Amino acid sequence: DKRKDDAVAARSELDLRAGAAFTRFQTFRIDGRYEDVQTKVVSYGPCQFPTLGFIVQRQQEIEAHAHKQFWKIDLATKIDQQHVKWSWRRKRVFDEVV
């Protein structure tokens, strides 16, 4: 669809131009004003904040993860002089009694 293609191209161009302009503005505005800022460029991009949100959310999920003990079932038999290894779709069992 040509209209969707044009819309994506326009959004990409706007993001790039806004990011470049605002990065330049921030860099000059902050340069030399704060002793604890040790960077030469203060980058901005419209996609940076949502992306950072995804990263923070995922890190919080990882830190909140509660490890569960699990078991595997491995079964191998020999039938008519052939070794047969059985597999189970579930891969893991979380109930030891099973």
C-alpha cells in the first residue's frame, strides 16, 4: 500500500530530523553548565523513551522472577538390539510426584 509506505517514510524522516535537532539543542544547552555531566553529546530520539521503558519493564520482570524447581523424564530402552530414546513434549515436570 503506497500510502502506508509513504506514512512510514515520513515518520522515519520526522523522527530523524527531530532527533538530530533536539540532540544538537540539548548538547549546546547543557554543555559546560553541569560539572557532573561528562558527555560531549546529549542524545535525544523519539524512540528512545519507549525503548527504555521496554528495557526497564523486562529487567523488572527478570528480577521479580521466582525460580521453580523442575524435573525431567529421560527414558531409553533397548528393543531388538536397538537403542530407543523416548521424548516427552512437556520437557519439564513441576510436580515431583508425576
